[in-house]
Amino acid sequence: MKIPAIFAAILASTVLYARPSDAGCGLTVTFENKTGVAITVLEVESQISGLPWATVLNGDFNIPANGNVVKAIELNTGCTSPHTLRAKYRQGSATKYEQKGPVITAVDRKITIKFN
């Protein structure tokens, strides 16, 4: 069966532009505060090995002492590459980082970052 030229062109462009690796990757991240004091997460960044860190969640949110907060995060790259996530947070007057990864985001769509 021969495919008409117009349908072949549409099919080719769909295959060319609909690559899953180009789409963002949605994750559910649980921020687990085990420190016994409240903390404020300032931003969350993502990195693929060898590339610069990219902000994927901006805007402060508080996590109570011994509490959890769950956030949906959309990575700026696809799920096919392992990502490392890091949260920049404030505890008292100190600013710190907590890191998780690399995680295989194509498999691990629910990630926990623990603050100890």
C-alpha cells in the first residue's frame, strides 16, 4: 500500500518533532525535614552530568520541624537522562544545600529529599 505524499510528510514531521527526550519531565518531590527545627527551601535546581545547574522550582516555602512538604516539579529536560536535584535552603541564619541523585527520572517519578 502506497501512502500519499501529504500523509508521508505529516508522519515524518510528527516523528521528527515529537521526541520524548525533548519534553519536560514531571516529578513529585517530597521534602522531608528531620532536623527538629523549621527550614525554608529557597529554590530547587536540577543538573544532568556535565551541564550547569538549572532552577526548576523558584519561590520560598517552609517545612515545619519534623514535617513534610510535597511539590510537583517539571524538569526542563526529558526523563531519559539521570538528574541530580539539589535544594537550597535556610536553617536559622545559615544557607545550605541538600542533594539527591543522580536519579533515573524515567523510573523514579517520586523522589524524597531528606534534611537531617
